[in-house]
Amino acid sequence: MDAEDITDIFDSSLTTIFDIPPIGFAPDHSTGLYVYNPSPLPSVDVYPSGSLESSASATTRAGHRRRPVELRLPQPPSNLYTTLQANLIWPSALYLADLLVYGQINVKEKKVAELGAGAGLPGIVALRDGGAEGVVSTDWGVKEVLSVLEDNFTRACRAEDGSAVDQVRKCGQERDTEDLLSPWKVVGHQWGTDPAPLLNALPSSNPTSHASSLLSELPHEPRTEPADTVATSSDQLGRHSDPDGKFDILLLADVLWTTSSHCVLLDSINNILRRPSPQYPGAYGEAHITAGLHTGRGPVKRFIASAKERGMKIHMVREVRLGRNGWEEYDESLAKPGEEERGVVVYFTLRL
């Protein structure tokens, strides 16, 4: 047994014996995959405006249509390993995915981007289970990360028998025409840089025109892409036709832990998130942000303060803690002095 196995066993034993959640989750050593299955949400109905349904009703519905999501985890190059922290699945990504699975974040027929995607779990769930019109999944533009992201999207949208037609049908669930795949792209993006590659990757408003190309061009093996290129399920996806050509929904999980990156992250959010306008007052964009507290509350508070200084609107939704039986209600008053808040996730939304 190697040292990594011993570390994993020790960390998981903290949950089993002492009910201490792990900081993050590693893939299975025999398969190299992390298998995601939704955890139960607290049974409350108070979620952001636009949510689809209560947790209880969604839980029943979810059991009839969800399949596990199998993920490879990126292994960034040594010079970016600490910067990206992409080698684990973090509780904040699990919670964001759970909110999408249970319909508490409405992405149906919306254009979605995920920043700092890592393995891409929330973006995959938004596409496969949430009915998003299209998803652009982004992370640092290196092949070690982008190729894994593409592989995960391809695997998650493949039917159990691996057939391409069924893959299209599964990813296009809840659409009027079941043989359509909601388009996705994987794009290399460093926060604060030119947003054009992300905005150019926005799916067309009318995906029906792409059906034949989707069937013939679905990727089946991960490709190695240069940092300035895009991995895609179809080369036919066009520019967004909405007035400002930006995203309806942004997904961000555990990207706040480095305070020095907040400025450029907010630049990217500002550049790609849809703004309200007099012509379309209800067509605002919304960023859904989850952050683990294993590095303390300071980074989250500093990010929120910086966002408010820019005039951005923050809505604090809730805090949860990952327990033995799923997510539990939590607030700062439950924190013990001197102890890190392991397994605790803060969830809030941001609008421009």
C-alpha cells in the first residue's frame, strides 16, 4: 500500500469515526475515476428566485433520471499544481452540482459558463441534467487540464451502451426533439484576459440547425489542444444572438481561496456575464458561487467586499456542511474557536 492510499484511508476515517468531513475527494485508485452521485439537500424551499422546485419534490424526480458522473481529475504541470489545485473534487463543487441536479438553480435553455472548472462537474450536470442550452467550460489553457475536461464531458454525455445517437438523446433531455445534443465547448481561459474566445464559444440560439453535424462530429477520444484553441462537441456553434452576447449563468466552485486572484476573476465575471438593460430588464445574468471554508472565511469576505466595491450585487443564500447523510444546515455560530470549518460551503449569487 502506498503513502497516498494511507492518507486517503486516514482522511476518510475521520468522517466515519468522528464525523469530520474530508477536505477534498480523490479518484478511486483502481479506476482512476471519481464517481459523483448527488447528496441529499436540506429540506427547505428557500432558494434564489428562478429556482425550479422544492428540494423534496426534486429529490423524488432526480432518482428517476440521474446516472452517476464519472470524472477523471486533472493533473496540472508542476509549475501550476499549487496555483490550480485541480487534483481533487472539492465539497463546493459537489454542492453546486447538487443544486443543479435538484433543480435549485434554473439553467434550463440558458447559456452557461463555468470558470475554474477543474474536472467540470457542475458544468456537466448543468448540461446533462439541468437542460442548459449550452455550456462553455473553462480553465487554465494547458493540455493537462483541457484534455481531461473534454474527456469528462464526452464520457458523461455518452449513453450506457456508448452509442452516439443515444449520447445525443441523453444530453438533449427535456428538449422537444430528443435527437439533439445541447452543445458544449471547453476553452482555455486565464482570468482577466481577453474574453473573446469565451464569448465566441457561446451556443447558437437555435440549436436545431446543428443536429446533423452534432451526430457526425461528437468527440470520442480526448484531444490535445494548444492553449489558444477550443475543444468542442460541434464546430458549427455560432455567436450568441442575444443583445449583449453574453452568458445567462456563471458557475464558480472553490475559486476564491487566493485573494490575489480576486481582481482578475471579477474582471472576467464583469466581461462575460449578461447585464440588465432597459430593453430587457428581466434578462439579467447571475453568477452562482460556492466556496469551501477549509482555508477560512477571510478569502470569501474579501471577494464579496471587492465585488461590492465594483457595484456588483451579492445575495447570500446559505451555508451548509457535508455530513454523513448529506448536506446539513450550518451557520457561523456553529464554528468552534481555533478549528477549521471542514466540509462547510458558502453559497451566494452575484449580479452586475
